[in-house]
Amino acid sequence: MFPNSQDAIPLLPRPKHETYQKLARKLVTACKSDDPQAIGKWATQWLETLAQKHKLDDPRLPFWLARKTRQVTEYATQQLKAGKHCRLAHAQLVIAQSHDFENWPKFLKHLRGMADKSSRIAGFESAVDAIIAGDTKKLKRLIRQDPKLVHIRSTRTSNATLLHYVSANGVEGYRQKTPPNIVEIAEILLNAGAEVDAEADVYGGGATPLGLTATSVHPFRAGVQNPLMQVLLDHGAQIDRPDAAGNSQVTVLGCLANGRREAAIYLAERGAKLNFESAAGVGRLDLVNSYFTPNGKPRKGTTKKQMVKAFLAACLWGQDEVVEFFLGKRIDPAVHSGDGQTSLHMAGIGGSLSTIKLLLKHKAPLELKNEYGGTVLGQTLWSAGHGGDPKLYTEIIETLIAAGAKLRDRHVPVNEEIDELLRRYGSEPEPSWYWFGEGPSV
């Protein structure tokens, strides 16, 4: 929910206190206006000015501006209008928190630090920029000038160290980038004394560099996730540290919850502790079987709820041997954990064609709806539009339709390949714009 570290708005180039003070006063004026669209216009002008100052030229920019404008408008309206607080202090708080600072005084302290190039704040920010740019020369120079940089924390609400930024996760979204030499970057920081298990105040707190790296999509896409995790492990990172992945999750469960099966398996192979659910998710049938007696009955303490979660984890991650094991225990393919996401829903999310075929053989229902109103096909289409491989999902969708899944006359646009497939089955995309990507880099 906005505001948060990942949705933080980047600062203006060479930010000045006076500029933001004027911006706050303009928000107060908009709040007092009789025009119901005044706050929205204020937000639009602010963000468009920001884009111009940064000289952004990105095809995704209109979508980024639309999303940020909506977020800022809703938040500013809530903070100022809900309590009829058209006051400067409230406007200042909206601006500070939109930039991921706890309050206006801390925001001003950051701006003053940025203005003083010899300050720790300026040094830290420059080091972060060097990390995401893969500029090892600059990073080494900054650390030589101030060896304590590897120990200090961001002045933003994330309270992150430099080492957290190598994960490209939890910190400011516009800084979530993974350069090809990120493993070398991590080595530089660790060799300079960076605390390998430092905790950041993101995702509920307790998140470590390893936990954030293991659950991050950016190092995965860059093809360096496993080597980056390994360098952290080599320097003593704890795999099973509580809350390491944030949201009160240990690292392996965090990996599975965030779509990083490969990372979960990698850590499991290196000694991560597995519970019933995570063992099912990484395909450890031997551990799954240990929750049952030799005659196949659940051991004392093994609950139905645990069985359901483990079964669904196996379905999500395409662990067919484990899925078949649970089906042999007569678990109902229609079960869910309270959100309506059945075994077929989960297999559709995970993009596992073999698991879908296995579940269909066992008469898994196609038309049950999850809490979002999505059938198995509807959920699968959503997953296909949110990063799914079109070639893989084309075959999955055809399999579901052949099995009897009902397709509506209209559907939310997914991508070019799948929209064309659905046209052949008589479903046209809605004539609307939908954007599922990330914001432009600032």
C-alpha cells in the first residue's frame, strides 16, 4: 500500500528545500480549492515536472506517470481531505512519505545532506548509484574515502545498508536493478566489512540481504541469482534466519511465495531447513512422506491444514511426484487454503502443464472461482499476462479449453500471442489499456 519503499518517488535532480516547500504550499491551495480535481492536477504537474527534469524518454513513461499520479492523488486526498486537514504540515508529510521518508524533518535532513557533497548522506547515495550501475571503480573509491559507508543506513524508511541494494528488492523501486557484475559488487562490500545478515525495515522488518536476494526477480532475470546467494553464504549468511525474506518468512518459504523455485531448491540443497510445505514445494518426497506413518496415516501433529498447504505448494511448483503422492492419499483436488485457489488454479499460476494434465486426470474442477472471481482459466490468463512464457501458456490454455474450461466472449488483453489464440476460440480482447509492467528508470 502506498507509500512504501518500493513505490517511492525519485527526488528531483539537485533537490532543494525551497522547491519542495513551494510544492507543499501548492498542495494546500489545491486542498482548499472548490475544484474536486485540484489535488489530482497538482500531482500530475509534480510528476510530469519530475519526468521532464530527469529527461526521461521511455515508452513505459505514460503508464508510470498514470500509476504514480493515481497513488499520490489518492494518498494526498486521504491525508488532507479525509480529516479536512488542508494544512502545510499535512502537505509536507505527504511529500516526504511519497519519497519514502518518515516525516518532513527527516526529509529536510536528507536534502541538506545531499547538498553537502562531503556528507555521509551524499556518500551513501553515491555508493548506491554506483552499485546499481555496476561501477566498481567508483564504489571502491567511495569506500576508501569513508570505510564506514558499508555500515551506515539509508535515511529512508527502509533503513537499508548498501549490501541490501545488491538484492534489487525491498528498496526504492527505481533503484531495483541488477548489473552483470553484481557478484563482484557484493564481494567488494563484504570484503570491506559489510554485515552479511544486516536487517532492513522492509516487508515487515527483519529482511536480510540473502532473503531479499533469494526472493528477488531481478538477479534471477540477470542470471546471477545463485552466484549472488552463494557469495553471501560464503561470507556466513544464515539461511534459516527468522524473517529473512520479510513478511515473517524464512528464506525458502519466501522464495516459494515469490515465485523463485530455483532459489528455493538451491538453498535446500545447501542445508536450508524444510517444513512440510517447503519440502513439498521443492519436491522432497522423502521429507513429505516423513509426515506420515508407515501405513500411510498422517503422523500425530500433522494437520489437514498443513496437508492442504503442502499439496497446493506442490501443485504450484509442478512437483508431480509429490502431487501424485497426495492424490493417492485421497486429498480432494478442489481444496484451497481459504482463498479459493484450488490445485488447478495453483498449477495455472505456476505454469506447470504436466501438473495440470495430472490434475485433470483426477477430475479436478475447472469452474470453481477464487476470491478474485477467477476460474482456473481466468487465473491462468492473468498469470500469462504477468510475466508468463507465451509459448508455454498457449499450450496450457489450449489444454484447459479442450478439457471444457469456459471462455467468455471478451477477455482482458494478455499479450499478442495469447490474444490471437483466444480470438481463434471466439474471445475478443476488451478495447482497453492495461499495463502490467514496471516503471521507467530514473
